[in-house]
Amino acid sequence: MKTVLIIALVLGIHITSFSQSKSEEGNDEGTMNAINLPEIVIKNAGKDFSYYLPDRNPDPSVIQLQKEFIAYNLGKDYEGFDNYLVILEGKKGILTATYDSNGKLTSVVEKYTNTQLPTPVIYSVYKAYPGWHIVNDKYLYTQENGDIKKKEYNLKLKKDNETIKLKVNPKGEIIANVD
């Protein structure tokens, strides 16, 4: 009887300890891909809805100003006006939004200066213009009725005594060389 109890105890410990060990085979931990879903803020304006697509700019001051705009409560301020203009200013830029007489968001214009540039923009500019340095940047982002109309960086590059101006989209594609 004693041997049966010892065998049962050993098997019980062995089975429970085996069930808690991690198997490295087939473990996909750490290989998860993140998918960035589009952010849409919907505000009810009577029968219509207002759409705002915040940009995925890496600069914290841009993100902060966009968060303040998303949290802004229009309330009943728009009543009695054909158009209603909201202006928010931050450290590096300004965000202006226009609402119609029903309180529906019709357009958003964002202008920022000297922001933190996205990696693809920096990489493509320095690859296309080696030896040049970015001395000034402006970022313009406009939307109308939830559709993005313009999204570009205006950069000023300098090398020795020469300066050039570029327009670059957030993917790093150089749109135009403005001189």
C-alpha cells in the first residue's frame, strides 16, 4: 500500500509539473504585428455626423493640440450663425475648424512649424540631398467633410550658403522643389 501511494504521489507531481512547463515549439509570442486602424472621431450634429481624422504625426505638441480639439465640446455655441469658427493654438502651431449652422464640422486646417519630422521624411530628404541640413519645416494638414485634402511638409534645406525649399508628403515622397 505504501508503494502504491508513493507511485501515485510521484505521478501526480510529475503530471502537474509537466503541465506547467512552456513549450517553445509553436510559440508565437513576440511576433505579433500591430495594425494601425484609422482613427475617426464622430460628433453628432443633428441628423449629420462630423468626421475628424487626427494625423499620426510623431510630434507630441501636434498630438496634444489634436487631443484638445477632439475633447472640445461645441455645445450650442454654433446656434444662430451660418458658420462657426474654432481656433486652438499650441506651442508649435494652430488648428482652425469650421462648423456649419447645424453644428457639423465642415473643415479643419492645421499649420505647425518646427515639428518632429516622421522618419520616412527625414530618410528620403537626406538620401536625395546628402550633405544638406533641414533648418526649418512647416507642416500643413487640411480636411473637408472628413476627407484629407492636403498633408505636406514644407522644408527649408541649407548647405554652405545655398538654400532650397522642398514639399514632401508624410511617406517621404518629394512632391516639388520650390525655389
